[in-house]
Amino acid sequence: MTPEHTPDHADETYVGLTEEEAERLARIRGHHVVRALPPGSIITMEYLEGRINFEVEGGVVTRVWHG
């Protein structure tokens, strides 16, 4: 099985966008799974290639990480 490709771009390009804008851009850039979470969310720590995570506060992306 071949691992999925993780798109290569600066995470900072998402910060300040609305949740909807960030999700649309992430999918255009090739992310297969986009996850938006409120600050302080409890999440599992498994790494998923091709996933991008957005911390969203007040409808705006404040933090981004992969996996």
C-alpha cells in the first residue's frame, strides 16, 4: 500500500480564514480529511496522513496542524 501524499504548504496560510474558507482551500490543495475543532478539544493522538486539523474560535482558524 502506498501512503497518501501530504500537501506541502505553509500552515500559516490558513490562520485568520473562516472555517469554510480554510476547509475549501485545504481540499483544493489535496487534503483528504479536514477536521475543525473548538479550542481545548479532546482528540485522539493517532496520526493520519493527509489530514489537516484546524482549531476554530468564533468561526475563524486560529491554529493548524497535520495528522
